[in-house]
Amino acid sequence: MSSGGLRKWVAEKWVDIGAPKKNGKYQPCGRSKGSKRAYPKCVPLAKARSMSASQKASAVKRKRAAGNKGPKPTNVRKKSQGKK
């Protein structure tokens, strides 16, 4: 891992791209127990800002389609970029 990789990863501000606010900002990642909010798709804020609207929608759709089958979050694979 690169210099400070895990520490940097943990310290990043994580946001839910599946629930944007009306002013263009994002809600913090996660939800409280018993919340009726949809299953969150969390990414670092820097990544959220660099993603297009269609990339965000696709990521949220894949995450929610996978569902959550246990107490831990479900990871979903990135959409392939057509690499050979």
C-alpha cells in the first residue's frame, strides 16, 4: 500500500451518492438503525465529485440490486470498462 494508504482511506470524508441534497451536496455515509432511507452507496467525497451523473446512477442501481443479505455492507463489482 502507498504511503499512508490505509490511514488516508479511513480519514477521507465518505458520502452517500444515492441521496444527494437539493443544493448539490451529499449526505454523510450510513444510516441509523431502523431508518427507512434506501440502501446507501458510499464513496469518498473526491470520488463522488469526479463521477458523472450517469456513473453515480449506475453505481447506486448496482448496489441496490445486490441487496443486503447480512449485517455487513455488500460490495459490488465495478462495471467493466471494456478492457481486453
